[in-house]
Amino acid sequence: MAEKIIIDTDPGQDDALAILLALASPELEVLGITAAAGNVPLALTSKNIRKICELAGRPDMAVHAGCSQPMSGALVTAEYVHGETGMDGAELPEPTMPLQALHGVDFIIETLRREPAGTVTLCTLGPLTNLGKALTRAPEIAGRIRRIVLMGGGLFEGGNITPAAEFNIYVDPQAATLVFGCGAPIVMMPLDVTHKVLTTRARIAAIRALGSQVGHVAAGWLEYFERFDEAKYGTDGGPLHDPNVIAYLLKPELYGGRHCNVEIETESELTKGMTVADWWGVSGRPKNAFFVRDVDADGFFSLLTERLSRLGRNDAAEQPKLRLV
Ligand code: BDR
Ligand code: CA
């Protein structure tokens, strides 16, 4: 039976690839997608999700707008990485599918209450505000979550928005504290693993060579997205973060890591948003997360490219309204 998932996301080109990967995969049943504020403000992320769903030929998907601000402090965005739209690199038409009336936080709570306990996985690809709010309002849902698989944090690699902090955790460390403390099983995809998943020229060429609209758009997004990190790290290609969350659900054998304690720094000016991961087990604190550190990057890109090839095979017939701008 397909694994039921909710995707909470702030697209973001890498979020977009993660959503496409999920929608292309029959092993997963996407119950709905909730928009987080992060890479760009909520109005844009909730629009971008609908553009992605329409690109994937899924205008029926339930998309819910979540919180526009972190649980504390002001929203920090990352247009300098993702562009003004959040998805610069390929332009898609304005979406025509609706946003659902139900708030994203209520959708998370209601879905977890409705579905049998232990059957719904939360996939978070942005700041953890929506899940943090849901856990605050309805703490009992923690016991009903099958698992949380999240992109966020870093230990050996350090941070990407500050020397110590990764963007998704830095934007809302209070929400991250609630999530890491909620007691549900957590799998964490930190920078330590995503920095091993590089969008090399050859890998992007393989996606473009699919010859479909999806392949063309995905390659355009990736080429835009990698320019910032290529300049920063001096690598052929930039890290592709968020699709690892979905790939882990599909092929966990591509990944390696260990269970350890992870706590979030919320106070220090210097290290706010740092994921203090006890990799060596020196603290004696309870192990609350599976910290992923290793990946078969070629295996990951084979999976991603093959799954993208399944989308829009019959573009002309299935998506008559979709036109590239
Ligand atoms: C994370 O921050 C965003 O820029 C990406 O979408 C990813 O979720 C990486 O730090
Ligand atoms: Ca993201």
C-alpha cells in the first residue's frame, strides 16, 4: 500500500523537484501540500506549489496555505539564492487551480486526526512553522504521526545561512525545537548529506534530455539554482537538498546515517538555529532523530531522472492548458 504523505514546503527550485518526484511515484499517496513561508513569502510559495502541481498534471491536488510568519521573530527569505519568484530559471503560467480554504495548520491537524494512527508521514522541505504550530495547538497528533522526514540542519558541514545554522532551521528555531521534541520518529536530511548530491552538468543534461516539458523546466530551475552554490563552493553543480526527503521514502537503501540526539539552539546570537547533533553519543541525551550523512548520489539522480520521465509523457493530450511562457 502506498505511504500517505503530507508535503510542507516553500518552493524553491529544489522543493519543486521534490514535489515532482513525489507526484511521479506510485509508492506515495500525497494527501495534500501545505505552503510554508521561507525561501520567499507565503503568497509566492502557495502560488508556486500550484504551478508545480499543474506542471505535473495534478490540478486536483489539495494545496493549503499555512503560516506567513515564523513562530517568533521576523521572516528571513532567500531570494538571493532562488530569485525573486522563488523559482527563477523557468517561467510557468499563473496557476488556475484553487488554494483550499482550510489553513495548512488545520489541514495537518485534521488529516492526522482522521487517518488511522501511524499511517501519515510528514515531509517538511522548509521552515517548520506549520508543523510547530500544529503540535502546539494539538499536541496529541505527535503520537499519530508515522514519521517526520525533514530537510534541515547540519553538523560536520556547518551552516549555510550562518556559519552554524542551516536555512530551514534558522528561520524558525522555535518550531524546530517543538518538532525535534515531539516524540515522533524523525529522519533528518542535513547539509552533511545534501552537499554530496550535486547537480553536475552531466546530471542536468540527462534531465533536459528527457525532452519533455517537465525535463525542460526542471533543467532550467536547476541551472539557475546551482549558480549561487557553485560560486560559493567552487563545485561542478550545487547541492540539491529537498528531493532527498522524498527519495529516502522511495529508496532508503541509498542513504546511511545513525540515530542520535539533536537539539536546537534558539537563544545565542552566534549559533541561533544550529542543530546540535550528538553524533558521538557523548551527552547521554535520548536519541530523537536518524541523522543521515551518506548517500549514493548516482543512485539518487537515476531515481530522480527516471521518475521525472514518467511525468507529462502525453503533454499535449493531458495538459492542454499548460503552455511554457
Ligand atoms: C534549504 O533551504 C532552502 O533554500 C532550500 O529549499 C532547502 O530547503 C537548504 O538549506
Ligand atoms: Ca525548501
